[in-house]
Amino acid sequence: MARTDDTGQHARHGSPFGTTPPDPPPSEGAAGSDARMPRWLPRAMVLALALVGVFQLGSWAFHQLTGLLINILIAFFLALAIEPAVSWMASRGMRRGLATAVVFLAVIIVSAGFVTLMGSMLAGQIIKIVEEFPNYLDSVINWINTHFNTELRRVDVQEGLLRSDWLRNYVQNSATGVLAVSAQVLGGLFQLLTITLFSFYFAADGPRLRRALCSVLPPAKQAEVLRAWEIAVIKTGGYLYSRGLMALISGIAHYILLESLDVPYAPVLAVWVGLVSQFIPTIGTYLAGALPMLIAFTVDPWFTLWVLIFVVVYQQFENYVLQPKLTSKTVDIHPAVAFGSVVAGTALLGAVGALIAIPAVATLQAFLGAYVKRYDVTDDPRVHGHRGRRPGAGLFARARELWARRPAQHPADTRSSGENST
């Protein structure tokens, strides 16, 4: 039996030539036991998993808080809008919280009075429409019978309407949708209350908020933050001024139309159209035009068509002519930039983005304008909108040149030509 050493391996026998044979290659098991995992790899895997988890958690939280963040953004711009009035009253000795409460109370009183007036008018007009509906239906049936040689009767139309599946399905869907509408109304009231509270706190504690923000910044950055805040207040106020001016122009234009058609409550309807179309984005135009059309229907059904045509035409004039001009003057941005910012804001945040896009872009443009170095523009014809042209290249220039080169007549030649003619 062969002798072994302490490791259990066979002892090596000497070579007959006195040399030691080479060691055999290591087996795969020995190589695997010697290879070790790098120390940084487990930590990197744990860090990657942690980052993925944090990202997923942050994404979930952001989507859950999107509504709250949008409400806070709206409240911030509302606070910027009432900042001049609150600061004016606070500079005259009134406490800032009380000044903010006075401004909010005035806004609430005006809004409540307007809503009450419009609600009472709308209820009265709906009752009048319901009472006069048989007469309207008779006039429509008579017109159809006269022009199309039919024999329709109001009784047949009413019975067909009451027995139709459309009316039955509509009533059932309306009954089942009452709960959903109630939930939406409660949600809207809660959202309005949230925006009001945040805007009140932002306006009342504006100086404290600015001090808290500046306390974590160096002096140079503090000056920049305060300047950006002041620019935002100015641009937001200018934007609201432009919307108010457009509301006034829209109200006057619609008042002239409604008064010429002898539509009742023309002044109130004009105020409704002006305010709703300007301060409710996206759907404000349709809400504003629906009520005058409804009231005009009580006077003459054909007046509804005229009101619809006027609303559509005026809306196009306002979107492409009036609004870009006024916003470019009040918030000092180019009309194309104003239009593009509204489109981009609507795509990002919907109606809220359309409402706050212009003041936000105007604030950003004014703030960044201080960091853009500008130079004197060279005196080149192409800068002024026309290209250089060589002398005599134009048609009128050539005509003037030919007129200047015509041969001049001598006075003696003129007398001789006159004698020959005699």
C-alpha cells in the first residue's frame, strides 16, 4: 500500500533521473472554491433595489397627490393676484390677516350676489319656457306641415315622445346618475374650500413665507428670489387685468346683440357671458353662450341661431386677434408665445394649465431676461425686414431712370415746331 502524507495525498516518488515531475493541473472544484464574489456587488444590488423601490414609492405618491398639488398651484396664483390689494391695505395700518379676510369677503359677496341673480333669472326663464312650450311646439308643427305637406299633430308628437324608449332610458340613467352628480358636487365644493384656505394662508403669511424661504439661501440668492416673487405678482396682476378687459369688451359686444334682438335681461346676460367666458377656461365659452341662447329661444326660436353664430364668430375674433394683442401688452410677451403657452398648459394640466400658463410664462421670461446678455444689432437691411437691392433694379427705378435720360428740347426748337404747325 502506498504511503501518504498528512494531507491524504500520495507521496511523490522520485524520478529515476533525479528530477521531480510537474504538478497536475488543479481540478474545477478547487478553482471554484478559490473564486470569490466581489465585495461591492451585494451592496450595489441592494442599492439598485432600494433606488427602484424609492422611485416606485415616489411615483405612486405623486400620482396620489396630483390633485392636491394642482390645488396648491391654483391657490398660489390666486394669492399672487390679491397680493397688491392686501399689501396696499397692510401699508395703511391694517393687519395683514384682516386685509386678506376683507378681500376674500368682498370676492365672496360679489360672487354670491351674481350667482343668486343669475339663478333666479334662469329659474324664471325655465318656468316660462315650460309654460310656453306647447305654443312653440305648435308653431314648429305648423311650419313643418306648411313646407312639407304633412299632417302632424301635437297630440301625436307628445304620445310618441312619452312612449319612446329614448325617454325611458334617459329617465333611468338620470335616476342612477344622481348619486354620481352629488358626489361630483361635493368634491367640487371640497376642492373650492381647499383652494380658498391655501390662498388665504399664502396671502396672509406672504412675508413670513418669503422670510422662511430666504433664510435657507445666501444673500445673493435671496435677492433673486425676492425679485422673482415681485415679477410674479406684477405679471399675474397684469394677466387678470387683461382678462377683465376682455370680459368688459365681450360683455359690451353681447349686450349690443341681445338688446338689438329684444332679448330680456340683456345686461345681466352680457355680464354672464363676459365673466364666464374669460375666467372659466376651456368650457367657459360654451357655458357662457348656452344661457343667452336659452333666453333668446323664449323670444323667438330663430334668435337662438343668430346668437349661436355671433358667439362662434366673436370667439374666433377673440382667440386670434383680441386675446394675443391684450396679453402681449399687459404681460409683455409675444402673441405667439402667449398662444403657445396656453396650448402647452392645456396639454399638461388641462383647464388649470390654460388659466395659469400665461402668467407663469411671463414670469419666467421676465426673470430669465436679466441673465441674457444682449448686444447692439447691426444696421443691416435684412434686420429691418427687406433685402438690399442694387440701384435701378426695381420697375419704378427703371422708369425714373428712362425719364431722366430723355432728350431735352431747346426753346428755339419749340418755336419752330409751333410755326410749322401754324
